[in-house]
Amino acid sequence: MIGRIFTVLLSALTLWTTSCSAPPAPPTLTVTDSDARIRGILAARGSEDTETRLLLIQQLDAGDPAVRFAAIHVLSEMTGDRMGYKYDEPHSMRRQAILRWVSWGQTLPSAAPTNLAASEQQ
């Protein structure tokens, strides 16, 4: 009897705690939540959309190394190339590889200059 009461209470507690927690942010490449951004990056696999590819390139400059890792993984799956980019290097060492990715992105159909390219020209 006590075991059954404990099981019911544990089930109720589990249901209550899971219903009170906030749902995870939807996957997208433009949020500040790293988990949602990573899910968005992974969801972009195989995308032929130029805007999505440019957003992936922007993620190479993210502050979170996990976001950078996911972005280079998906980009290298799409292109077969890493263009010398290593997600775990200091920013000063990643910068040249990011600029190579920006140049590649500018060759895509209807590609507008990215924020990274614009800031580099200043």
C-alpha cells in the first residue's frame, strides 16, 4: 500500500515539475539561446537556401564553441570543405577562415554581403 502511494506521489510530482518548466526555445539560427541555435543549425542540414547558408556562416563567429562546432560541421557536410576553419581556435586564428567562408557565401545566388564582410571592410 505504501509503495503504491509513493508511486502515485512520484508520478504526480514528475507530471507537475515537467508541466511547470518552460518549453525549450524553437530551433532557429537567430536566437541567443545556444541550444535552440544548435538545433536550428542541425535542422539546416542540406539546405539549398542562400539565406540559411549565410546564417550558418555567421554562426562561425559565435561566442559559444558548441555553436561554432555545429555550424562548421553542417557547412562541411554541405560543401565537403572546412576552409581551414577550426572551431576551438582563438578568434584571431579563426578570422581568416571565417573570411574565406564569407567569400564563398558571396558567390551563392542572390547573396547579399554578410555583416562579417561589411565589418571587415571598415
